[in-house]
Amino acid sequence: AVGVCNPAPRSPTMRRSLLCSQCARRGSVAPRHRLLSSLPAGVSPSRGASPLSVVQDAIAAGILNEDPKQMAALLKLDALASRLKDWEPPAIGPAASESGTSGGGLWGSISSVFGGGGGGGGGGDSGGGGTATAQSLDDVAAPLGLYMYGGVGCGKSLIMDTFFDCVDLPSEKKRRVHFHEFMLEIHKRLHEHRQANPGAGDPVPALAHDIAQSAALLCFDEFQVTDVADALVIRRLFHQLFSHGIVMVATSNRPPDDLYKNGLQRPLFVPFIGDLKQRCEVHDLDSPNDYRMLKHLARAGRTYMTPLGPDTDEAMDEFFGLLTKGRGTKPLTLQLRGRKLKVERAARKVDVARFGFDELCGKPLGAEDYLGLASAFHTIFVESVPQLSFNDINRVRRFITLIDSLYEKRVRLVISAAAPMETLYAVDEANSDESFAFDRTVSRLNEMSSSEYLIRSISAHEKVAVSRLSRRASGRRLLCLLSPPGLVRYRGLL
């Protein structure tokens, strides 16, 4: 397939605006891939647009050719853009001052490397002697970043720059730079700090503090490590940056485990690889299966599992484990306009929750409660939905309201039930209102299991890439949802 970075046949001027593979290698912010400005008048969106939709518009306009590899990565960048839109970066307080530190802080000229002044980047003087204590990365609440790797010319820089232009953050809170130039400036500022403050201790925590005060999102092009001096600084610097809640997006030619491979004193660098995997989803641009399977999802299966039994329970458990990355769940209390709603099984870091049917529909909950859940979680599991009848009319009404609320908020729903959706509610002609409303529920359940719905929901929440659908020997069809880090096949259904 022709890569996204390769334009479809257009005028020479249009070609030049997109053939930017060498631009990022010059070590400067400009010129960059400017896909937004290349779109025809009336098509180009503003900041806050979906990166995926921008590329789809470019494909529709004939500027780019579709490539499943880049589209798969764009699903993940779309996910991150959505998370960042609703994310409030943590406030980074002032660090302890140290005499001799320049008034602009260690960040100083580094912000110019990112192509902007970075308002607030001066952030006060920063201490160097370990005044900033890095918290465990397990406690960091910031969205996961994305580390994309693939061969030369596969379009990594173009799609990252499209993401950078689209992401809905103030310009002073996001930075994009070639990684080599970033490290040169880091070493320069560290050297200047040591000369100005002999014997002051490790300046890396102060430098990380100043960077975190200035920027919430860092985008690095061509992330690579070849020098022992870089390797030793990167480990300490990025642990501090991640602990401050910095979100990182990076392109590279190498997977994380191959960074600084066979390098001098590499064991001292290896902890950074663990930090990187913990704070970034890792995406191989040579693995386009998630996007390809999205396109064929509607013909392959559903997220609605029936009948109830050990096989379905096992499938639900495996699905949930994939989406939560095996981290388990904890109780969570949501505050909803003066009342509290307890969620017993919440995987908050990935915004996935799991409920039994009676937890949601056997209690006196209403639309406000369900909308609150829909706003808090991008994927909700509902298990053990029984065969419903007029004798369960209150539970039927709540179930109808629940599905309406999740549908309105574009929440992904994975459900196990005692009967197929078309026969889940035993129709009672004497209660035609409920029968009519449940017909709408069945229609929405069908739509919520379709590829079109899942793709649309990708633009509304943190994304969960859909990789493949498999069948049990019995013919039941189950959906495989994939989550960070990387693409994982749901082998239990093969």
C-alpha cells in the first residue's frame, strides 16, 4: 500500500507541501508536515479537530492515499487527542530556589528549541540538589502517551505533526522538536548550570521541573539514543518528567527494547525503557491489523454475548483483562450533583468499569446516574442480563434508560445476556409503551455492536482499537477489543 506520507498524484506545489520526510531531520520545528494547511478551502479544520478525520479529509480530497498502517496509528493518536481535550494538566508548583541559577530557570533557551516561548516556562529558579522528588509512576494520573516506531518513510512524522496541530491544548503548553536537538540543548543547559553552581548537586530534577512547568505535551521526532552521555541523562530526566505528569508522543525507527542496544553501560539506561512502556502506549507501524479489522467488523461479529454460562463468563473476563491491562479494579465513588454513586469495579486509569445487571438496573437509579457513568467511563461491561418480562417492568425501564444514556455518550458496551437481544424482553401487548421503547433499545444494541458505532466512539473517548473477531465452534461471535500497550490478539476465541 502507498503510505500516508506519500501524496496521491497532485500538482507539484501540493507534492512539495507534503513530502517533508527530510524536514524533521533538520533538527528544527519548521518546516514541518502541514497537512491542515494543505487541505482545500472549507475542509481544513481548526485546532481541536480529530487527527483521523483530518487525514480522512485529505484522502477524500486526493491529497493522500490511504494506508492501513498509518490509519491504525491515527486511531491511537485520535484517542490521545480526545483524552487531552478533557484533561487538566497538573499544576507544577515552584521549586526551591538556589543561588546562582539564572532567573529564567534551566528551561530557559530550551523552550526556544520547541519553537515557542512557552509562557510560564521561566517558572522561577529551580533547585539542583534533588529538591524535586519523583513520585512513583504508578501514581501518575496523566493520560498515556504514544511511542510509534517503524521504518524510514512510513509517515511517522506526518501523522505526529497532524496530531500536534490538532490537539486541543494551548500552544504554550505543547512542544514539538527533533529529539537530537532536544538532547543537545539539554546537555548545554546542564553544563551551564554546573559551571554557574559548582558543587550544587544533580541539576536534572530542577531541569525537569522547569520543563514540566512550561509544557504538558512533548512531541519528539526521531527518538533515538546512541551516546552514553545521552543515555545516562535520559533515564533520570524522563523519570522526573513522567512523574510530573508530562505526556510524551514520539516517533522512532526502533522499538523501545532496542533503544541504545549494546551501548556502553546500558544496564543503567534500561530502567528508562520500563518507564517509557509504563507511560506510553507502544505502537508498531508495521502492525495495521486493528484498522483493517475495524473495516470488516460489521461482517464479523458483535459485542453482545449469549447465552449465559461458563464460556461467556470466561470471555467477559478475558475481554476485561485485555482492556484493563490486567491491572484489576478498585471501588470508586462518583460525585453526581450532590449525590454519590458507588462503582464497585472500576479500572480508573483506563476508564473501564464492570457491573452486574442488578447493580445498574436492580437499584433505584435514573438517567442522571447513567449519564454520570457514561461520562466517567469509555467502556462499560454489563454482565448477566436476565430474560426480561413485564414482571420486571422497573428493571426493564432502567435497562432502556441505561442503553439510551450509553448510546447518547457513545460509550462502548460489552454485554452478556440470557437471550438474544431480539427476544430479551418478552413482549406484553398490554404494555405497548415499554414494548415500543424496547424495540428502540434493540435497535441501539445492534448499532452499538457495529463497526460504524465503534469508529465513531473512538472520536468521543479514549480509544480502544478493535483488532479482530473470532468464532467459537458453536458459531457464537465475539469481539476482540485491544488496549495499550500494543496490539493483543484475543486468543481465547480462536
